[in-house]
Amino acid sequence: MNELPLIEDHGLNGDLHTTALVSTGGTIAWFCSPRFDSPSFFAALLDGDGGGHWTITPQALTYATKQFYYPDTGVLLTGFMTEQGVGSVVDFMPPALPHSPRNQHRLVRMLRCTRGEISFDIEIAPRLDYARQPHEVTSSMGGWHFAGRGSQRHVDEKTFDSVVDPLSMVGPGVSGT
């Protein structure tokens, strides 16, 4: 995560209360919750090494990438082309009701392989409140729970297909293939 992509190399997802920036490399580089002006959960856009991120990227040494929105939607597709095959990460945030701010935002990421076989690395490494606040990681309810003072998030692992290795705790985050 050392290199910071340009701001133009990001797509935007939102649910009417907050947004997530997704780089063309498959990284959620910015996410604040429950509102746009809340403390950060992922802030790699500001600090590539210590800001926190959620990365899904091919294990291939070289690959090409293309990012676009499905027509007339806020659904973002980041495509990866490797010698072994073609895959994509589909990102979206279901809209929240306009007049009901809440602390439960859904950041949905779907991983697909459409041709050949591709192995992807997955790393979820949040850094709460611009990395100023420590957090605990626990496995609970079929997923991972990240909790710090005044902020918590749950990453649901139940939706991962059985061919995916389970995520495992690595430092203050989780990762898998």
C-alpha cells in the first residue's frame, strides 16, 4: 500500500449519508461513517501505509485494470485482466433513507472471476479516527468485528463462497486469499 493513486484513479460509492472511494487497484482508500464528516474508518487516501484500507487485488505479478459504473447506477465495477483470467470487484452501498441518519452503512463488495482462474488477496485493515485510535479485532457472528472507542464495524464473512479460504486475523486487521 506504499504508492498512493491519484484522486482521479478512484470511483465513488455512496448511500446518501456517506461515501467510500475505491481505487482502480481494488482498494477502498477512504470511508468515514456514519456521515461524510465523521472520523475515518479507512484513510489510505491520506496515508498509504498507516491510514487503513480494504484491498482486494489479484495475486498476479502483472495485470491491467479498468473501472466503470454500470449504466444508470452507482454500482462500481473494477475489472482485472491477467494472463490467467479476468475477474472483477463489484462495489456499491445500498441507499439509506434520506431522513434517517444511522450508524449501520452497508459497504458491499462482490468478487467475481468471469474467465480462467484468478487468485485474489483480501486485506481489511481499518485504522479508526485517522489512525489515532486503537481498535480490537474479534471473530463473531460469522464475520469480523472491529471496535474502538465510540466506533465499531462488522464485516460479514458468511457471504464468501466456499472456495475462498477463510479470512484470518493479522495484526489489527484480517486477510485471506
